[in-house]
Amino acid sequence: MIGEPLLSVDRLTTVFDTARGPVSAVDDVSFEVRAGETLGLVGESGSGKSVTALSLMRLVQPPGRIAAGRMIFKQRDLLTLTEREMQKVRGAEIALIFQEPMTALNPVFRVGDQIGETLIVHGRATRREARARAIELLRAVRITDPESRVDDYPHQLSGGMRQRVLIAMALACQPSLVIADEPTTALDVTIQAEILDLLREMKAALNLSLLLITHDLGVIAETADRVAVMYAGRIVETGPVREIFRNPRHPYTRGLLGSMPGGRPGQRLRAIEGSVPLLDDLPPGCAFNPRCPDRFAPCTTAPPPDFPAGASQTAKCYLHDPASHQAPSATHAAPGTSHLAPRTSHPAPRTAEPAPRTSRLAPRTPEPAPRTAEPAPRTSHPAPRTPEPAPRTR
Ligand SMILES: Nc1ncnc2c1ncn2[C@@H]1O[C@H](COP(=O)(O)OP(=O)(O)OP(=O)(O)O)[C@@H](O)[C@H]1O
Ligand code: SF4
Ligand SMILES: [Mg+2]
């Protein structure tokens, strides 16, 4: 059951110090992960998802540093802990599953020893017990023949099995929060489905909270309870997954949804025009404004704060500013069919491919409900997926 906040991140800012000064890769980010829920963190490449994850674990390396914010986990601000205290949190209370299993596992140690080491370091098993526990954990993540696989080196395992080993390591100490950073990106689609199923099962069995980082909205639709959408280091929209898929409130979220392969025959794939801005050269005002089909006068004045949008969403977008007479009605228009102020005051676009605002993303003529009205089934992935995942190894 979903409960109280387990982790509350408040105005987290992580910068990289460069010759031109500090550049914010995570900029004033606030969100919470509640007990027992899966929060999906989604955004394009470079939007700051992994730096957010590393910040939560306090693993950001120079020239990066956490410049501001609070990260309250179980009533303690992780930023005030000593490194020694933080080591007790890492792995034992918060575990991180990395994007790339081959780099996350040490190639020169047997996988059983690597799982065992996690248990020993956190005092969860003696050396004598560690091997038996590692075998149990490999069995729990559905690795066949765990008694023999426990002695394998990472290169002897398939990509999917390596990801299972990483999940076993993450779950070894029964943490309350697992951060999974693109846990399926490196895998083919059938294995992706199996790993997502495994994560869901483990989460339910162990009553975990999960922060699931991905660029794949299909994964979010299937797995998450709530979603936070990230763009250029900021969280631009939050809300329950169902609401966000049904009625995305931020033009960037609409763009992401619109760029998902739809699966309807003949349906044109739409892409978000332009590209993610460089963090050290953000446009004035809303960082999305050079790509935004709904841009209007206030958008270049200052970065928008969070505005409530609908019953349970927030959006960093002036479309939802009640002070603006252009504020949209409760049921938002179809993507890009903004009934807002004329866009005559557009600034010069900053992207290489500017915006003739005949956006492929968001046609300006009214159109029927967006095809993303419901969470997209996993069958909408680029590579075809069968409705029923391939036979499991259970
Ligand atoms: N070591 C570093 N030095 C300087 N800047 C960095 C470093 N690591 C990350 N950044 C900056 O932080 C930004 C966010 O990076 P991050 O890895 O968090 O993106 P991401 O959303 O996880 O992308 P992806 O989907 O590709 O994994 C990058 O655009 C980059 O500019
Ligand atoms: S604030 Fe303006 S530019 Fe930014 S997303 Fe909203 S409408 Fe678009
Ligand atoms: Mg990343």
C-alpha cells in the first residue's frame, strides 16, 4: 500500500563546476517517493536523471557537487550525514541499480562473491553464510541453476542475467528504497519485460519503494504509480501516471507522449522539434521555450515556478498561471491547440532548427483526443513486443 513519504527531496541543486562557472545539472528539484510506491522519473537524454540518482546516493564526483537542498529519508537529511553514516545507508537502506550491468559488476570477481560482499559489509551475513544467501538471492531473481551460476564471472552471464544479479545485489539487504536507473535500457525487449516483471514482483513482496528512471514512457505506463518529468535539470511536471497520460499539462510532456510510437497503422510519428539546450546556455525564461508550440509572451521572462494543474498535477508552465488571463480551462485543450494569447512576441528561437511553429508535435488545429489518452501499452515500443511476454524463466 502507498503511504507516507519515505524520501522527500526539497530544492535539490547539483552543479558541475566548469571554467565558465557552476552549471546546474539538477536545478531546484523537489519530489517525494512514498512508502510502497513507484515514482517514474522520465526525460530525454541529458535531462539530469542520473545525476539526480547519484545525488540521492551522495555519489556525485568532482567537478560535480550538491550545491543546495535537502533529502529527507526516514526523518534524516541525507546531506547532513557523515560519509560513514552514509555508507550504512547505501546498499542497506537505499540501493541503486545502475544503467549498465557490465560496468556495475566487477569483471574479476564471481557474481556470488559480489552479492556476498554486500551482505558481509552490511553485517547481514558471515562469510560462511554469504554463499548460501547469494544462492538464495539468485534463485529469488529467477536465475536458473543458481548453485552453479553463483561461481560464474559476469562475462559468463547474458545481459538479462547480469541485470538480475544486480537486482539481487540491490535487494540483498532488503532496502526500503531502490533506485533503478534505466534498468532495462541495455536489454532486448523480451528480457526488458521480464526484468520489469521481476522488479514489480520484488517490490510487492518486499514492500519496497521504487524510483524508476527511464526515458521510456512505455516502461512508466506499465510500472509507475506517479511520474516526474524532467527537462534541462528541472522537474517540469508531476502527477499520477494515469492522469499524466490522459491529460498531460506541460507541453514537453505532451511532446514526449506524442513522440511515442503509437502502434496505430498509418499513424505518423511526431517528434519534439529542436534539441535539449546546453545546460550552460539555457534560453531565458522557460528552458523549453525554443521548442514549445504553446510559447507566449511570459515564457521568456523568468523560469516558471510550479503551478497546480488539474486536481493532482503540477506543471512548470505559464499556461497554468492563474495570474495569466490565458490560463487554460480545467480540461486542457488537445496538444498544441492552445487557446492562449497570440504568439506574436516570440523571441528569436535558440535552437539550430527553429520553430516555424507548424509543429509536427502539436498541430494547431483542433484535433480529437490525443492518441496518448491512455497509457500506451508496451506493444507500442519501437521493437515489436508480443502482448504476452515471452515465457518466463520462473
Ligand atoms: N561528469 C560530468 N561533468 C560535467 N557535466 C556532467 C557530468 N555528468 C553529467 N553532466 C551533465 O549533467 C547533465 C545531466 O546528465 P545525466 O547523466 O543526469 O543525464 P540523464 O538524464 O541521465 O541522461 P541519459 O538518459 O542519457 O542517461 C548532462 O547533460 C551533462 O551536461
Ligand atoms: S512556460 Fe511557455 S514555453 Fe514553457 S512550456 Fe509553458 S507555454 Fe511552453
Ligand atoms: Mg542517465
